[in-house]
Amino acid sequence: MLEHIHPDDQKIAQERAEARQRGETVASLYQVTLVRKDGSTFPAEVNVTLIDFQGTACSLCYARDITDRVKQENRLEVLHRFTAQMASALDLDEVNRITYNALVQVLGLSRGSLGLVTGEELTHEYRWNMKRTEVFSMPLDGPGITVRAVNSKKTVLIKDIRDDKDYYQGGEDEESTLSELVVPFFVEDNVEGVINVENKEVNAFSANDVIIVEILAVHIGIAVERMRIRTEQKETQKRIFELLDQLQQLNEELERSNQDLESYTYVVSHDLKAPLRTIKSFGGFILEDDIEQLSLDSKEYLNRILNAATHMDELITDLLTLSRVGRKDTELGKVNLNEIVESIENDIIAILKEKNAVILKDDLPVIEGQATWLKQLFLNLITNGLKFNESPQPTIRIRVEQSEEIYQFIVNDNGIGISSEYFEKIFDLFERLHSNDQYEGTGAGLSICKRIVEGFGGRIWVESEAGVGSSFYFTIPKTNG
């Protein structure tokens, strides 16, 4: 029996046979390498059973050739290893190396290449066992079996290339190829390249070989896509860092601009307002001391000068207020809006009495904010409602509604109202709907309100009807600050 067993397995076969003869329990099924009469070997699964044959103890042996099964098991092992290695491949050079090693083990690779689609060409970037060592490209609108696989997006199996007019000879003195297998690999639905394997024998590739190479192609496509995503991520990260650098520069420039604005504010509040005070003071002196010596025209001119100086002083004050909105010169804190409105009533008590006006309000909440700007916001809306009001008893109503996320305030008046075509326009800086002779002011009040509300993260709008009154709505987030 040992004559048919490979020398490497003879010892274990003999030990099992002797143990079996001694009556010991021995596995009856095991794998050995058997030797044919011509000396060739093959893996076999052997089943040994003790029997009584005509009164003599004998071993009945069955041997089954498992060459195909072993080959498939080896291929599966190679595929598992290939999949694990490809999952961590960092570049195309590594993809090429892993693919080549896998093909050698599963196909006994003779020669081939890994081609990549670049523009309108298929470039054979990596070549395996080919005489032609340099990179060569093939136009996608020309001949070639690999080109055909790219354009058709399908596997191409050529049993005998002598029957195929598209066969492309790779180089001089190239070893003759008789069969070829080309499998495209994809990223999404686009062909990114091909696995090309060749053999010097006719019909060298089986249906299983095709399946194996197609599995390899799937993993190559996944690896290429992952590397592309990684490259895009690196480029995106690089761009983000560049943008952050630019943002840092812009912040520095903004800081310098804010410092310049501080200087500008100082100039406006001192160097511009000082001459205005001089004009108003000396104009007042002339009107008081020399009024009898002035002609009617001179008095009118002088009054116009003083009115213009007063108006310019108001404009400068509003500009300064607008420029300060949103600056962190006052800290956030808990602000009782009832106290804010009461403070405003005390400040404008003379106007309220003069116009026989009243302010009605809900029980207002305590919110997180800056008291200075909240007072400015309510003051501007209240005084606007009183200014643009011809009612015998101007009335301002302040209401509040709330949800889980915001407070919504409504400041309503019974004034002259606003036509709908001006709803957006009135919030523009220095936008006035009436002349200064009709209603005094600079037109900056609502622009300041808008800047304050947006600084708190809210929005402001108006609903109104001419001759009926106006309702100004604004929101403030509860998580403000």
C-alpha cells in the first residue's frame, strides 16, 4: 500500500495502519498525497476501513482525487488575504503588487498588466513579465482587446487570440500569447481600468478563473475609489487650512478696521461735534444779543443755520449709536423688560403728557441680553409710534408671545400707518417717508432697531395699514448670547 503514498505521508499512513491492527480507534478519513504510476502526484481523500475478507483481516481503502477542491480552497485563502491587504492599500503601487501576487497564486500568471483609463486613453501603467518595460497607452477609439473591455464595460475572454483581429502585440521579441482574459474595474459606473492576464497556451482560462479575476477587479475598484476619496479629503483639508489662514488674516484686518473705527468714532464725537456746538452757541448768542439789529432775512438765515446744525448733530449721534450696536462694550446679563419700559416712560414723561399718550404692556419676561441695546430698541419703537401719530390719545401697546425657542414681541400703535410698498424700505439707513417739516428725525431709528435685533439673532418686520396704525414685530431667541 505504501508504494502509492508519497514519502512525506508514508510514516503517518503506516502508524495509523498498525494502530488500526492493534484494535485502536483511528480516524478512518484523512488526506494524503498519492503517487500515480507515471510518478505524478495528486492530493487525495482516503477512507480506510477494516474488514474480514474470507477469514482474513484486511484494509479496504477508497481514495478520491481532490485536486480541484484543494485548488479552490487555496484560491479562497488567497482571496481572503487579497481582500484584507487591498482594504489597507495606500497607493496604486501597492494595489499593483498585491494584485500581481494574487494572480500568480490563483492563475499561475504568465504575463499581463494593470491598465488605467486616463482621459481618452488606456494606459498600461503596470506590466507583468513583459519585454516592454516602459508605460504605453492605447487610444480608446482604436483597436485592442483591453480597449474593447473598457468600451463595452464587460469581461473579455479570448480562447485563441489568433482568431481575434484586435490583439495588440506589446513589444518586439514578446513571448507569444495565445489566450487572454481582460476584466474591467469600476468606480461607481465608470470604468477606471482593467486587469489584463495572458497565457501562452490556448484556452488557458476557465470559467472559475473569470470569476476569480472579476472578484479581484471589484476590490481594486473599491480601493481606487477609497484612495480617490482620501486624496479629495486631503485636498479639502488643505483648502480648509488655507481658508482658515485667510480667515485669520481677515480677522486681523477686521481688528485693525475696528480700531480704525474707534478712532473714527472719537473724531466724529469730538472733532465734528465740537464745531457744531460752537455754531449753535454763537448762533444763539447772536439771536439773543443782536436780534434787533438783524433784518428779517438775516434772522431766517440764522435760524436755518441753527436748525441745520441741530439736525447734523442728531445725524452724528445716530451714526455713533449705529456703529456701536453689537460691540461687546456691555456684558450680557438678565434684563427685566418691565423695568426697561418703565425707565423709558420716565425718560419721556414730558412727551407722554404733551401728547396725552399712554403705554400699555403685557407682563414682560426677563431675558438674556444687553440692557443698553434692549432699552434703545424699545425706545426707538415707542417714540416712533408717538411721533407718527395724529390720534387724540396716542396709544402704544407692547405684547409678547413665546415658543420653546423664541420670544416674539409686538409694539403696536394707533398712528398714521405705513403703506405696504414701504415695509422693507423703512429699515434702510436714513430712509424717511416724510419731510423734516412734517416729522422731525434722521431716519436712522428703525435701522438701529434692525441692527440690534439681528445682533441678538432675531428678525424684525412690520404690519401696517395707512391711517390705521402699525405693528412692529421682532423676535429674540431664548438662547441668545
